[in-house]
Amino acid sequence: MINQEKKSGLKRICVIDGQGGGIGSAIIKKLKEIFGETIEIIALGTNAIATAQMLKAKANKGASGENAIVRTAGTVDIIIGAIGIIMAHAMMGEVTPKMAEAVAGSPAKKLLIPLSQEHIEIIGIPSIPLPHLIEALIQENLKDFSDDIPSG
């Protein structure tokens, strides 16, 4: 079934989030606004609440928990999420070591937003509001997906 989905020609973007799913929902809303149905968005939540919120934001499908993330991470073209998705025990412990390993080891391109509550500071990265980070994510990293992305 995974191979059939890959043959559809749609780029498969996985958005991973935890806790309340707010970051993932904001990313999915913007992706849908720009790309519509020309991409497939898979919402993966570390918990059911995060997944439900991302599905409300119009992800094409979603699943929750460790096994869903571990099994899906290697089957998508791009993974998007906060930097904590590659850190074991991040998001107040919601990111398990298996989840972090699966995401970090996935052959998918990883687009990580430098938001962290993990007592980690990334030097050289200015503090930028989430909406601006999402805009930069699309403008600078997903521009090859469509000619319809408005500039700046």
C-alpha cells in the first residue's frame, strides 16, 4: 500500500507535533493554503489531541503515537516539525527515543523549526515569531513544489 501511495505522484509531507498540536496545525493550514491538494499531508501526533487538531487543520490523514511515527517516518518525502522531534524525551517526554531515532534516521528531508522548550539554545538563530518561521519554511524550502507560491 505504501508503494501505491508513492506512485500517485503527490509529494508526501509529514507534520509531526505533540502536546496540543498548535504548531503542527499552523503549519498544515499554511501548507493547505499554498498547495491545496497538490500534496499529501500526513499528521503524526505524539498524542491523540495533537493529531485531532492537525486533522482539523485539514491534513489528509493522521495517526498518533510511537508506532505510527516510527512506521511512517521512512515512507514520506519531507518531515516538518519543531526541533524537538529529533530529541528523545522532548515535548515534556512525549517524544520517545524510538520516535526521535526514526525521525532523525529517516531518508526524508527534515525541515525543523528552531522552537524548543528543552533547555537547548541554538546559537546564531534569531528569535523569530512562529508565523514568520512558517513563511520562511515555505518560501525557502518548499518553493520547488509549486510555481504558485507568492514571493515575499
